[in-house]
Amino acid sequence: MKLHASVPSGANTITGYGEGYVMVNGERKDSSVIVLPDRVEQWQAKQFSSLTAEDFAFLKNLGAEIVLLGTGPRQRFPHPRLTAALAQAGIGLEVMDLQAACRTYNILVAEERKVAAALLFE
């Protein structure tokens, strides 16, 4: 699916997604990725079942006020002990399937929010 949104110029947007990939500014990403308005980073977390507290501690240091966790083709919730670093730092965490995370990210970027989309494909 292709997405189009009105966003501040220069901000990264998710321009499409499908099974096993997302498009960021038209560039295909086939592995776990973190998308922020000003940069895109590879994420060493590879799949939902292998998430660790360290993965969420890494997300804490991105400068985002809210993290959208895209958990692949279906919504799955990580154990609260894994996400404690975000909660302790006052950073919001929203968990959703990958497609919803992509759409929500674009909306929040258009509102000029400090958001990070941490996207897993499986």
C-alpha cells in the first residue's frame, strides 16, 4: 500500500508498506528499522519473540516523546518488564501491528511530534 501525507518538509515519512518491508521516503527497508522525523536507523531487534530490555533501553535514548512499536502482521504486547525503561523516562509507548504503526507515524510527524516508529516485520 502507498501512503501520502502532508508533512513538514525534510521529515522522513513512510511512503508504503507490504509483507516484510516498509518504504521510507521511497526507499525500501527489508529489516527491522527505527524511523524518526530526522533520521532512519537499523534496529538490531529482529523479531518480536526475541525483544529484550536492552532493545527498549536503546529506544529510550532516541529523543522521542512517543515510540510506536510495530509488531509485524499482528498486534502483540511486550512484557512490561521489557518496556520499563521507556515508562521510567516518561516516554509513551503505543503497540500496534506494522501497518497501523506506519499510518500513525505519518500522522504524528505531520503534527510535528517527536515520534519514533520501531518496526519489526515478524
